[in-house]
Amino acid sequence: MAVVSAHLFAPQSWAEPFESDSGPPPSGVYELDPNHAHLYFSVNHLGFSKIVGRFNSFHGKIEIDASHPDASVVALEVDVGSIDTNNAVLDEILRGARFFDVEKHPVANFLSDRVVKSGGSMLEVTGDLELNGRLRSIDADVSYNGHGRNPYEPVYIVGFSADIALQRSEWGLGAFEDAVGDEVSVILEVEFVRSLESVEPNSEVSPDE
């Protein structure tokens, strides 16, 4: 079998591994890139292992104020019916009236109200999560992974990784408590994008550079 090196298909100027800029990103509104957005969750099952799943459909945006990061805002909307545990029977149960009841509550919404630098590239993001008809405040530990141009598309990227711990019973999702733990671990790996033309000429990066 012939082996072809992947770098042969990359633009010549990007033969070396791409490195993002860890400095402040240009201010502005960035839209979630659905092709590079992953929302996973895990919860203890009988103490033997963890049920792991994901939501396949969600969107959102982030408004970045590079001069005043604490004024930045994150908004996300999750299609709850897109839940996927790789178990069709379980997925239907979770969509049903005993759990998420997606007919009544098809989406979950998060809107931040506070962004604080917590050291290095880490941020603490606090906001309200509306899920299953209930609104609760949550905290997210967020890693800012940097910003830069996409070498393959005419867009500018800013990336984040986030960890969140939720008590599902706080949103009325306490079913199956004898078999499934209450604490749910949530992981997000996300990229937000905007067109190169929209990056302000007087910001940290100019599209003409």
C-alpha cells in the first residue's frame, strides 16, 4: 500500500504545524463554527463506568472586547433533541417526558454575565443556563487556546476549551437516580470565526498583513 504524506496536500506556506497567537484576539463578534464545535457530557453509571454522549447540534456567538475582556459575552443555544449516546433506545428515553421532554423544551440556552481571567490562559465564565424550563447559574473553567487566520479558509478563528460540572437534579432531571449519578461533567471544544474582511484594521491583526 502506498503511503502519501498529508503535508503534500497543504498549502506550501503552511507545511509546518500551525501555531495560534496566544495574545488578545481582535475585538468583535465571532460565530460558532459548527464544523469545529463539540459538546460532550459524561455521567457515572452504577459506579462501573460512565455514560458518554454528545449534542450534535448547537450554535452560538461570542462578542470579544480585547481591551476589556470582562465585558465579553458568550451565547449558546443547544438543540436538546440532538442528544447522541450511541444508544438509540437510551436517546429516545432521554428525549422523552421522563427526562429532557424535548417536545416542551426543545432547546437549552446559555448566556454569560461575567468573564474573569483566572491565571495564564484560563478564564472563569459565569452565566445562566436555561434547561428543561429551569434557569440556574453555572460556572465554566475555560482555556483560551489562541487566535489566528485559518490557513485553508478566509476566516479568522478564536478557540476555547471548557469544563463544566452540573448537578442534573437542579434542572429537574433527577430520573434514574438509583443507576445514574447526579453530577454531569460537560466538555466543550469550540472555535468561533469571523471573516478576515471584518477584522478591524486598527485591531491586533490586519487582514492585509
